[in-house]
Amino acid sequence: MSATSVRNGVSAAAPAARVAPEKAASSGRAFTVITTVVLVVFAVIWLIPSLFALKTSLSSNAEAALGTGPILTAAPTLHSYGTLLASGDIWNWYLSSFLTSAVTTFLTVLFASMAGFALSRLQFPGRRIVFLLMILGIMVPAQVLVVPIFQMLNIAGLLNTYWAVIFPQVPAVIAVFVFKQFFDGLPRELEEAARIDGAGYWRIYRQVIMPLSKPIIAAMAIVTFVGVWNNLILPLFVVSNPELMTIPVGLATVQGSFGQRYADIQAGAVLGALPLVVLYLIFQRRIIEGVAGTGIKG
């Protein structure tokens, strides 16, 4: 430290300290620009196929069969939508998709929250092993289990029923994991206070934990509902009755029966996605709150 700096009361390191916030601000601006560019690129990548899907659904089957063209069709038409809505098949697909998705969502949230509560709050032998096996289950692709599930449903006589679509999707390991993580973040003082009042585990789960878990319940309900609604592989294997087909399976049969009717197929896909878009617009705040809440630590 020089004599001059001592007399002025200013350390030699002071200029460096003044520069540090400027460098941090510059780095922050650069990070903001980069992340904004990445998000815009991702949005465009997602938006372009969606626009082409909408454009194809508004084209005639002949125009759609020609392949890619201008983003705006020359003569937009609702003929494909009218054909599908008048056929009646799509209403059966809507009913099947809604029933299987709603029941699966209810059962998944119920059992996954109970399992997550047990892993988070209960102390029992083998708890850590159970959790590790659950994590291992996340690593196994669902497609690997389709054939064993088909054989089990065949033995149980459940093929070509709604339960064949519902039962295999209820034990969602990822939902158990998310619920456990959320419950770990809740203050344990609430549980201890309930115990002082004489509450058991069931009452703590029902009257203390679940009322505090509305954001994660809403988020998991939406995610599960969307996953079951869009699932193609499992319903394709276990349901062959046209009246029980879900929307993805029904669209697959349209493609197989009518060959190159791309506009009709695309119109069906748009109609199938429409309820999910409405659902997301209604509950988007709950979904964001629920996903963000999984990172809370007490």
C-alpha cells in the first residue's frame, strides 16, 4: 500500500472492487441475452411444426398430400374438421380419453401422494432400499414393460377394457418421487404439533399435509392427465375395440384405413390437443407453482 493511498484513505484494492460489480453486471447482461436467444430459438422450433400442423388441417386432402408448401394455405377449409366431427368416432375417442385420463389421474395422485408421504415421514426398515428401487424404476423405459403388461392383463382378462389402459399407468414412479421431494420441504414442526394434539399418520396426511400440497397436487394432476391423454403405445397394445380407443389410437386407425388423408389426420390431432391447451391455459399458474415448489427445502 503506497503512502499516497494511506494519506487519501483509499486502498490500492479499491479500483478493483469498483470494477467487480461492473463485470458482474456485464456478465449478467450477457447471460440474459444468451438465454433469451436460446428461448427464442426453442420457441421457434416448437412453433413452426405447430403452424404447419394447423395449416395442414385447414387444407384439402389433395393439397396436403402434395407435401410442404407455403405456410399459409391458398384456400383454407374446415372440411376435415367437419368430416371428423360428423363421423361420430372422435366423440367415442374423446370419451375414452377423458375417462381413462381422469380416473388414472385421480388414482395416481392419491396413491403417489400416500407413497411419497410414507417415504418422507415414516421410518421403517428398508425405507432407503425402497427409495433406491423407486429411483431405479425411473430409469426403465416404459416401452420395455409393454409386453409383460400385455401378458398380465391377458391373464387377468382385462384386455379391451378401460382398466387395461388405467391400471398400468397408475403406479407412476416419477409422481411418487416428486411428492416425496415436496413433502420433504414441508416444516416438520407442523407434524409435531399435530402429534401433540393426538393426530396419527392418517390424520396428519389428510388434514395437515394434503391441504398444504395443493400446488403440487395440481401440477401432478395436469402432468399425469396430459401424459395419459397422449399415450399411444399402451392403448395401442391393449385396446382393439374401436369404441374403446383413445384419441391417439383412433388417429392411428384413420391413417391405416384411409391412406393419404393427411388433412383429416392432422385435423384429428388438432382436435385431440385442443382440450389439453384449454386445460393448460386454465391451470398454468398452478402448474408453475407446483413445479417450482418441488425445490423447497425446510
